[in-house]
Amino acid sequence: MEKPDLIIFDCDGVLVDSEIIAARVEAELLTEAGFGISAEELAQTYAGLTFKDILLRIEEISGLPFQATLIDQAEAAVDRRLRQEVRAIEGVREAVAQVSVPCCICSNSSSERIRAMLEKTGILPLFRGPIFSAPELPTGKTKPAPDVFLHAAKEFNADPARTFVIEDSVHGIAGARAAGMRVIGFTGGAHSYPGHADVLTEAGAETSIRRWSDFRGVLDALLTWSEDD
């Protein structure tokens, strides 16, 4: 493969260091609601999922019923903290600026939140095309469903097999792989943990990077061989 048709970036924990911020807010709310969990544990287990999906999964394993209003509380609190604290992942501006093929963002966050974070961190001008928010698609299916990735490929007339996705979570990787795309894992966010890269590889990433300065070299290397080789 000389070059990919499309490169898809996840947003939270890949472009901006937001996962740990959201995890701290959500862990505090969950603990107050009767399910004790640390921010680190929440990020390791549920990174990449919407808070609604996190609540549903915790309800299944704990039997605790959560008030629906908890979702709105979390969204408002996370937005406030992000406006104050979110930062770009180191080196991401330079890495994205070097991409010479079509690229876009596919995220489980709302488009409003994505744009707010990218504006605050100065990254938004690098993404002049559409930003795809999984909950806002006609199907409304979020990662790990492949819908947002397939939608992006269709919009760009890209072959999924010639599309690369950069993801920091097992759930995001599951969605990208279900869409038939190749995945590079990313472990450079503050929510990363020992063994993170191995977990992403086991989930389907071909390799992982911790620094954005490694992205171009790794992508070029992967372009020289097919997964079927």
C-alpha cells in the first residue's frame, strides 16, 4: 500500500488529554451514588465508552439502579472541567500537520464538546473536514459499534481496508476492527497505565505508540506490509 485512503483519529485521549479529566468527574459521581471506583480504574476499564454506556455496564454487574439525571450531571461537570483543564497531547499538532492524506475525527463525544476541546487546544484548524460524533449519527450507535467508522469511510469514499485508525481504548479498537480497518494504538494520555500497549494489541491494534513523534515512522512501516502477509 503506497498510502492510505483515510486516517481516522479518536479524540479523547488521542488528540486531547481529556480521558483522565472525565474519569475523575465520573468516578466521583459514581462513588457518591454508591459504586466506589477510582478514576484510574474507571479509565482503565471503561475508556472509550459514553457515560451512559458505563452506567449500563455497571448496573449489570452491580445491580445498582442509577438515576437518569446522573448522566446530565456528569456531562455538565465534565464540560466545566474540560473548559478549565484540557490540554493537547504533546506533539499532536506536528503529527497531524504532517498527514498528507484525508483525515478526520471519529469520537463518542458530542460534536459540540469535540469542537470546544479542539478550539481550546488550538487543534481545530488542522481538521477542516467533518467531525463525526457517533451518538449523532442516524443509528445513534456508539463505539464499540463500527457505525461511526463506516460512516466516515463512506463520506470520504475510502476503502475500510485502506483506512488507519488511531485509538487509545479497547472499545474504540473493537469498533475499528469490526469496520475492517487497521489500527494503531496510542498510549500517550495521562490515563494510560502499565500494560496498556499490550491490552491494545490484544484488542486488535497492529502496534502502539506512546509519543506522537513516532507516528509517521510507524505508519510508513505498516504501509509496507499487509496484515495478510
